[in-house]
Amino acid sequence: MENGGSQPEQIIVGKNGSTTLRGLLEFDLSALEAAVGGSPYVINSVSLTVNAFIAASSQNTMSFVTYDLDLLGNNLDFDEATATYNHAPSTPGGTVGTFLSSVTYRPNNAADMGQKTFADSLNFRSAVQDALNSDPANTIRFMLRAEGDGTTSTSTTTFTRFDSDEATTGTHTIFRPALTVDYTIITPLPGAATAGLALMGGLGLRRSRRRA
């Protein structure tokens, strides 16, 4: 894993020569648990937004390096202070869980820098619901991994730097990873066995801990 070394405000994902760079994130879902207050609810959609601000590649024509950045389930606890690629949850490199979503971009094209949103999917919603159902701390964890871990047929070094929750300078502070959950609370009506009142809600969770 990679935490930006001396710059912990960064999440670095991809490949740097023989070094594989992956990112682990976690979000506290307690605010959602409190918002529904024990009422039945349905998760309508989930998305994750991260901000790419710089990248590098060993390819000469860098703008043609295109790959997917994958968001994977990885709901295993880890210690930010000690986690590395070889000291990751369960196995070196971290356990590659269920595919949740992806974004496709050219990491060294300036026009492709900026915010990237991992769109909603059934697996994404299920992962959030499973975390709420089974994790006592209401915590969900993810892995960011570049397609082929950043290695393409034309480049052995391709990686991207993303803002983490520890970003402290300039505009980076407003581009921390953000998990957005849209949900509906179902409130049974008196005397009605099946009818219900749907209360729409949306929750943006910006507290994340980037893991190395």
C-alpha cells in the first residue's frame, strides 16, 4: 500500500516500477444509522467521489495511457500506522474483494484530472448495507486499485495521486474522499399492514481514513 510517504495527504494508486500502489479507505456509517433511528429503510444509491490532482507515467505519449480505476470491497480492519503492501489485512497487497464500481480515465492527461465518481451499483449498495448489518462499529472499507495495478502494455510506471482526508493545504481540503448514500425511510401508517410513507434522505459522509 502507499500513503504518499512524507506527504500523507495523498493516496497513490497504480504502479511505480516494481512497486505496486493501492489505497485503502474506510468510512464511518454511524450518521446513517442515527438518521434512520431504527426505522426500516431502503438504500437507493451509493457513490464515492475522489479527487485526482496529479499523475505520472513512463509512457512518452502519456495522454494515451488509459485504464480503469477499480473500487473493490475490502471490509477487513487495518491499522493506518502500520499497514503496508506486505503488512496488509489478511494477505500481502490486501484482500481483493467484490467489484463495486470503476472509472475510466487517462491518468496523465490534464483534462482527466479532477473529481472522479464511482457510480452506484447493486454490489455497492449491498456492501454498505452489509456493513451496517454486520459491523459493530458501522464502518465500511474499500480498496482502490488501478487496472493491472497500473501496468499496461506500453508503460511499467503509471500512477495517480488522490487527495485523502488528511489534505490540509489550499483547495485540497474540500476534495477529500466523499461517500454519498441516498436512502428512503419507510414509516408504517396506523392501521395499514403494507402501506407506508416514504421519507427521502441523502447522507454525504466525508470522514475517511486513508490507509497505507
